[in-house]
Amino acid sequence: MEHSGRDRYSSLVRALQAGREVPVGRTRSMPLEWHPIFRRLVVLAVVLAIAAVVVINVHERWREGLVDSWTGPGPLVQSGQRLSGCAATDGLTHATMPVWVRYGGSVYVLTDARWALSNEGRLNETSLVETGYSLGEKRILLIDEPAAGAAPESLVVARPPAYGGGLYLPHPECV
């Protein structure tokens, strides 16, 4: 009876036939036995979790260094997540919007504020000035038409369908 496993019934019969007293209750605890498939599933889950963390971190590092070029009329417009030499972008992140936009010779930095858009931000239906610059579904909008030769006071980046867009303000320290 002291042996665990499949042959416990045979051990009990032999002990009873030999006339020995069979102890009642547990004399020792049984070791924890994991099913082999369960053990493999746990190991697989841990490996997949570690792989997911690594892939997310590598993607974030790659995305930080990426600079996007917007299509549209006129000079080149760029944006990204991290701008070297611009302390205002350090520590800022956004999952879908760029942190900075270089437009019209100035660098605009994303703020915590959002600008309300009418008609879910559809093209030419927002009551804001369309610039013609786009990056995928994102568009650059101006709140007011700037004076001739002057840089805009702020930008709004919209990604329809949305009721609001990210508000960007110029940052004089960023070039």
C-alpha cells in the first residue's frame, strides 16, 4: 500500500492475504503529477508571452526612428514619433498619431488637446481648411487660413471617422 501507481489494488490484496494491518489514511503525501500535455501548454504559453513582449518592444523601437513623408501639394511634409534635437518630443507617444509634424518650415508638436471635427472628419466637410496633405487616411487641417507668408498658428491631424483630431502647436526650439 505504500507504493503509489497503478498497482495499488494488487498491493492491498497482497497485504490483506499476508495478514498485515493496512494503515488507514495517508501515510505520505502524493507528489504533484502534471499531465505531460498540460506541462507543454504552460511552457508554450510562457514562450509566447515572452515572444510577444520582445516583438512589441522591437516594433516600438523601430517606430520611434521612423520618419513618414506626407503626400500633397508643395514642399515636403514629414512626421514621426521621435525627433532628435527636440526635447519637446521626448517622452511623448501616441498609438495612431505622429508626435511631431514638420510643415511649412516649422515643427509642430502634438498637445493633449483635441480639436472637434464636424461630420466625423470626412474630407471637405469639417469646417476647417484642407491643406491637401495626407498620409494614408490621416489629413492635415488648418484651423484658420494663415496670412500670406506666415506659418499657421496650429495644425489639426484628422483620421476619419472621428469627432476630433489631434491639435499640434509650433515649437520654436525644434528644427
